[in-house]
Amino acid sequence: MSQSRPDAGRSLLGIDPWVRHILRCPVTGADLVDGTGPDGEPELVSTSEVNPLAYPVRDGVPILLESEARHVGV
């Protein structure tokens, strides 16, 4: 019998898969993927082709506020 790790299936940011499945960009509704900001800090990046935004992750908590987002240069 194999034992599963408590963090099995989690994203690099430590977010459970079921949470990642429902998280969307609050501005565009696009999916969010793991990323790293220019300062090396973790973030969630919108997959929107029209308005790509990146949201900070602080202490493992995604901050999905438009006022906290930065525009991602295409």
C-alpha cells in the first residue's frame, strides 16, 4: 500500500488542486497559472491574451484584487 504525501497534487505555490481549479482572474475570468514576479516572489498570472495580469501571492494566499495586480508585458 502506498502512502500519499500531504502536499501531493499541490501547485508550486502550495495551493490545493481543487482551489486552483476554481480560481480565475477577477478582471478577465481567464485561468491563472503559477509564475514568478520580477522581484522573484510567487504570483498567479492570468492566461488572458487581451489583458494579462499578475497577482501576488503573500504567505501562500493569492491576492486577487485588481488594485494589487500588475500588467504583464507581452
